[in-house]
Amino acid sequence: MPRFCHAGAVLLVLLAMAVVMAAEQGGEKSCDLVGDKDKESKTEKELLKKLGPLMGARFHTDVVSGTENYTYEFRVCREVSSALAESGVVQTNGKTQKKTVIGRINETQIINGSDWILLIYKGGDSYGSHCLYEKRKALIMISCNRKARNDSFVMAWEERDKEQECFYLFEMDSSVACPPEDSRLSIGSILLIMLASVIAVYIVGGFLYQRLVVGAKGMEQFPHFAFWQDLGNLVADGCDFVCRSKPRNAPAAYRGVGDDQLGEESEERDDHLLPM
């Protein structure tokens, strides 16, 4: 029985190791910058990290040229198809379904500007009769657009009339190419925030003091309630003084009745109210 348990444990360990090795081998390949590992540009490495949100996504576009049509598939630092080793951009002929690798991720270059990133895949399949049979190359221009959608990938131009340095140019929009937004607050915003904070502290602190220390109730809990009430009345009087339309020396529309108009008759009328 112990020998059987020991053999079973060994088999489980070997199975786990095989699963781990298979997972490592089956992991997706990523971009390999041109040049030796120890001499790769730090700037290019940082740019690859910047493209992180796009990695894993698939982009495609259809192009019709005369009687022919092609479909181009593109992935950022991932293989388009595991059947096409290191394929970063793949062209598919609509009629023959022939697939041609335009550029491979194991020969990657990347440069950038203020609001754009240029991703270059070299080492594609060789031309058949153009460009002195050199290998194809894909240039993907990623421009800044903070509201970009995933369907912005387009085929812009194919340069194959030269003897050397032919290329396919693609364009797409993405927010990853945009510079960081300036989030600094203006002086006016800072002053408004400070003023709002002071008012909040004044109201809350005064309310607590009036209620807990002074023992005020109702509206008297508001800090300096009498002062603000008088201030409001003064402001109302000032508005009435400045904004009223009638002349200041105009007689009042209502005149009260004076004592001289009442005469002595009023006293006589009150005599019957006295006790006898």
C-alpha cells in the first residue's frame, strides 16, 4: 500500500510538471525588438509598455483593388496566427485565400512623436517580383484620438515601386498615443476650493459650538445668526434704496388720520364703557 501511494504521488508531480511546461510553451509570443537583448533601447521598451492596452486585440481591414480584394489582419505584439510563425500583420487574398506575412513581431521597431507612435514590423515574406525580392515590411501609424474606436484600422498605402525599402503603411487611432492630460488646477480653481473649504469649516464648526457649548436651539445654532440676519436686512434696505423707481420726496400714497381730526367726540363715545 505505501509503495502504491508513493508511485501515485510521483505520477502526480510529473503530470503537474508536464502541464506547467506545456502552458509555458503554449504562451503567446510577444514583440522582440531589433538588436541584442542587452542593447535594446529603453525608450522602445517604454513605448511597448505604453501599447499594453492594445495587446491582445485584433484589427482588420478590407481593401479592394480592381478585381482583387485583400484582408489585412493586425495584432499588437501578438501573433495573428500560430500557423504563421511570428506573424504580426497578415494579408489574405480574397480569391485564392493565400496568406502572406507582411511583418513579424520578432523584428520590431518603434518610434514616437508628441501625439503618434510608429510601430514597425520587419522580416515579412519576400516579394515575388518587386523590390528586388526583399522582405516585406509593415508600418503601423498610431495617432492620438481619445475617443477612438477599434474599427479605425485602415490600409493607407503600399510602396512597391522602389527597388529597396518597400513597405505597407497602415493607420489607426488610439488614446494610447496621446500625451498625458494636464491635470493642474488654475489659481482661480484653487482659490474657489479654499473658499469653499473655509465656509464649510465655519458652518460646521460654528453649528457644533453653538449646539454643544452654548446650547442654542433652532436657527440660533447657525454661527453669528444675529449678525447675518442684520446683514441681510441691511442688504435688503440698500437694494430698496438704490433700485426703487419712485422719487424719494414723493408723498406717501396712504395718509394716516391725525388726532386733530378725531375731535372730542371719541371720548364721549367711550363714556358708556366705564362702569357706573
